[in-house]
Amino acid sequence: MGELKLRLDATPEKGPGNKGKRQRLSQVMGYLVKRLPQMNYKTLIDRDLEMASGAVEGAVKHIVGTRLDIGPGWIHERAEALLQLRCIERNGDWDRFLKWYHDTIHLEAQASGIPIRVQHKLPTSLPKLAEAA
């Protein structure tokens, strides 16, 4: 703001194009003054936080776009569930999520009295393309 104020003060009131320059500087200053509390860059820098949206946009493109852009007709609830699982995996929380899920299923089974049915002790491999077709 100090730099803008210096430029405004240094721009003569009369002269070719000066009226427009002074108006634009005043408009910019008016816009920024209202938003100064939102621009505490020193605090952001001191905390080593992101100041731009690039990291968020990149994450959205990587996490959401790569998976959900494939094929039309995603049902909102399924897309949301897939997105949540993808975020859990990308954040490195998969093992913690599985433990939470496992514990939740066991608690629900104990409360309902319905035993959990385990199909296999080991996961099976996915079929080869020729077998699946």
C-alpha cells in the first residue's frame, strides 16, 4: 500500500493520461484496503504456508480429475465415496483407515450378534484380461 501511495502522490493531477492513472491507482488502493486483513503474507511465510491456489488446483487435478474424468455417468454418492478413499490413500492413511473400518465392523457385529463371515484368509489375485473377458 505504501508503494501505491507513493506512486499516487508522485503522479501529477494534470498532464496527459494522469487523470486515468490516478483513478486506477485510487481504485486499486480502495480494493486492497478492504482486503488487507486477508493478505497477511508475513504470517503465511513465517508458517511456511501456501499463498497461491496452484497446489490446491494441482491436487484436485491429480486426485479428482484423473479418476473421475474417466467415463460418463458417475453417481454422485459413488463418486464421493471413491474420492474419499482416494484422498485417504494419497494422504498415506490407508492402514489407519483399514484398522478403523475393521474395528467398526467388529463392534457392529458384536452389537448386533451377527457373526462376521470371512470368505478367504488371503486376498485373491485379479483375473487376467483373457480370463475376465
